[in-house]
Amino acid sequence: MAKKVKSWEDLINDGEQYGASEVEYNPTEKVIIESIKDKTVLKIQDKYAFSKTGQSIGENHGVELARIIANFEPCRDVTSFILTHNELGPEGLQQLVESEKLTQIEYLHLGSNRLGDEGLRILSQAKIFSKVHTLNLECNGITAEGATALASSPVFTKVTSLNLVDNRIGEEGALAFADSDTFKNLTYLHLGGNRIKSKEVKEAVRNSPKLSQLKTLKIF
């Protein structure tokens, strides 16, 4: 009897290898494969997803994970990249932006990864992400410095949705977006939880001629 060819869902659900059967994957790679849906959506929302492999989650977890993902062939077709709560830090982010595999990303969510302002400087120059239309950087310790770097980025001109909730960009950072040519296509902007108190600043963002496409603004 001819052997049944397994579908993508069969492969990731039974734990067998994706691609050529002779390829041997380590436990981390297997978790990554199991986190890819329909070949295009990578979703890993918590570093403890890796604890089921019996691996210890050390202080270099985020950097090592980013290194593996950046060079992992099954990620080549991923268009939605959701990697949160994995402590990437700037060093891990640097691994991702140097990847030759992650070239199709359109939806990018890197929330709660301790990116900080250094990470935003790296991200702002990451040409690999020039196709991104949805960008979520919530809870990353970003201040006005990082916000200014992002607002002046030559990369993210296609972004229509930007989420920076629960950072620390303040009023200076908010004004950087109000004056941004990069984000002129925004229809959704979330700046909640960013220490923005001034009514004048809120109005400046709300009425910015450079954000003329905005339909939803959350600022507080």
C-alpha cells in the first residue's frame, strides 16, 4: 500500500519533521515548527512554551531563540510574526533583522521583549521589515528617544496600524509621531499608558496634518 503523504497540519501535530525526513530538529526548533500555522503565521507568546521540552530557560534564551528563528528555513514563508514575552532585547532583535529568511513579514508583534530605545534604533533601520503594515511594540520600555528614532525611520512607510501601549514615550515622543512623514498612512494609533497628559499635545497628535488618515487614536 502506498504511504499517505502527510499534510502540513499532520506534520506539525504528530511531531514529525517538516520538510525532508532526513532533517533532524532540536527541541527548540520543534516548538517553533509547532507554532507555525498554515506556513505563514508564527505565534509564540510566552517563553515558557519551551519549558515543555525539558530545557532550562536561561538568561540568553531570547538571543538564542532569535538566532535559531533568523536562520530557520520553515520561517521563510511567514508573513505574520508574533513573538512576545521572550526577552529578545536589542541583541536578539539584531539577530532577527539580519535574517535572510524573514523577508515576507507584514504583521509584526514584538511586545514585551525588553527592546528599549536601543532596540528601537535597530528596528528603525531594519529594511527587512519594509513590508510591515501592522506593528505592535507594546510594553518594551520605550522612551521619547526610541519613539523619535521610530518616527523618523525610512522603513515603516507602509504601516497603517501602530501599537505602543504601556511604554514611556511621553509628550515628546507623541509629538514625534505627530510630525512623522514615515507614518502618514496610519489609520490606527495606540499611545495609551505613555505618560501623555497635556491636552495640547493630545490635540496636536489628533489634528496633525501628517496623520490625516487616522481613524482611531488612543492617547492617555
